[in-house]
Amino acid sequence: MSQETVDTESITVEQFRQIAASIEEEIGKVIVGQKDVVRHVLVSILAGGHVLLEGVPGLGKTMLIRTLSQALDVRFSRIQFTPDLMPADITGTEILVDQDGRREFRFQPGPIFANLVLADEINRATPKTQSALLEAMQEGSVTVAEVTYHLDEPFFVLATQNPIEMEGTYPLPEAQLDRFFFKVHVPFPSTPDLVEILSRTTASQTPAASRVASGADILKMRQLARQVPIAAHLSEYTARLTAATHPTSPDATEMVRQYVRYGSSPRGAQAIILGAKVTALFSGRYNVSLEDIHAVAPAALRHRLLLNFEGLAGGISTDLVIQELLEASRAAAARAIHDL
């Protein structure tokens, strides 16, 4: 496909699919394997959401985000979160400057004023600093000294965190976790992928991605995704699935009742619907299927379920709970179709 961006007022389903495929292809020049991870990150961005990437060190989380910034013609910034990082280091601050012999305060924007923001090792900063992202992620704006500054669109935060090294970290509060559209687990590469990684990273030349889409393209793709229709019974299915994550729900499974303290917020259902719409467009379809919903549900729900003490002590993962929920939902849907 040509690397020219789309100049028309809107794009077609086929143009959406081609641009998305081009972005994935460019990322694939640098990132080996991890196709599901790349797909979920792109789905979130094209749905207008933020992503939390979780994985042990060395799996290419930061490299993936940097490669994405190379494939997109957008402004990129990286924030390395550390315990001594302050909120003003993210949002910016008022500085005193000399202007024609007069002193005045002028706002110096921080690294949050970008289109793609990499929040590296986000759980290493204090909750006070983590909260500096909340307004930006939810409202698309930053307030400093009682003045609100609006961020340019598109704006998305891609954060990383290490799940095994807990010393000196500050787990993200539930309110901030809920602002992330998806939480994506980055697995260890397979042996063939690891061989390819060694081949690429130890050679004389390092591959790089080329720009294939602009910020305007991303906005047009987002607009098209929101226009994708979804059948009423699939919306109801998503609502029931989300409600079933609460232990007090009549549709809750045995694992939910036993191990979950609090289920997903309505944002989880919104993420499933929007993610399913984007997933449908990736396949060149202008309608949402049940498979699209199942493809994105784990990433949309895994960080929105709070386990109780029994679940935490037993080493139960939210993914296991969600898997049982999806299996029960599939069975219920199959029974409903059979009854018809």
C-alpha cells in the first residue's frame, strides 16, 4: 500500500483495513511476534483509549510503543516514572521569565503535551504523581494554576509496568486503572520468535519502521469505528456479561461469587463495544459479531475486576474468572438460539 495518508473527509471500511494493516506491517519490521499485543494496542488507539502494558523486563514493551510512534506521524514523548517524579514534571509549570524588562509568569508545557505519551514503569511513581495523568486521560486537558489547557487530538497514553518486581512500586489505584481502555499482558516470546529477535538485534543494521499514517488518519478511523452498527442483542449480551462480573448479579458464575469483591464499571462495557467495532473493521466488516466481543473482552475487563482476599490468597487470576464468564455466556447464548 502507498504510504500516502488519506485526504478525504472520511474513509471507507477498506481504507481503514489497509491503513491498519500497514501500521501492523511496519511494527512487524521491528517487533517479532506479539501479534495479539500489537492488535490490542491498535484497537485501543483506534477506539480512542489508553493502554496499560504489563510484562516482565526485556519483552519489548517500550520498543513496541517507540515503534508505533515511528509508524504514526504524531508528536511522541516519553516519561520515565520514578519515585521522585513530581506532578509538575508531567503537566508542566509556571516559570518566571524576563520579557522586555518586565518579569512575568509563563506556562512551560510538560511532556504530557503530545499525541502519544509513553508512561514507562508507571507504577514506580507515587500516587500523587500518577494522579497527574487522570485529568489528561479522562478529559483530554491539563489544569495548572487554575488555567485549563486542552491537549491536541489524537491523544493516548501507553503505560508499562512490571508485574513481578513490587519493591519500590506503587500499585495504580482502581480509579486510574479504570481509565485504561485495555490492559494487555505481554508474554515471553516463543523459541522461533526468540531466534528471530536475536537475528535482528545482533546484526549490523537494526530495522526501523516508516511513517504510514498521520494523526488525521487516526481521527478519521476513530470516527468510522463509532459509526459501526451493533445489533441490540449483542449490546444486551455485553451488558449482561459486564453485570455478571459482580458477585451480587444473578448471572454471576461460581468463581465470581467466590473470588471477586467488585466487578467491572460501565467503562468495561463501553470498552468491549468500541473494541469490538474496531475489531470488526480490522476484518473488513461493517457490523459487530459475537466473536469480536469475545476477542476484546479479556483485555477490557481484566483490570476492572477486584479480587477478594480468598482470590488473592489462592493465586486466582482475573483472566481465569473472565474465561469462565465467557464460557458461561457462550453456553447461555447457544441455549437462547436453540430455544428460538
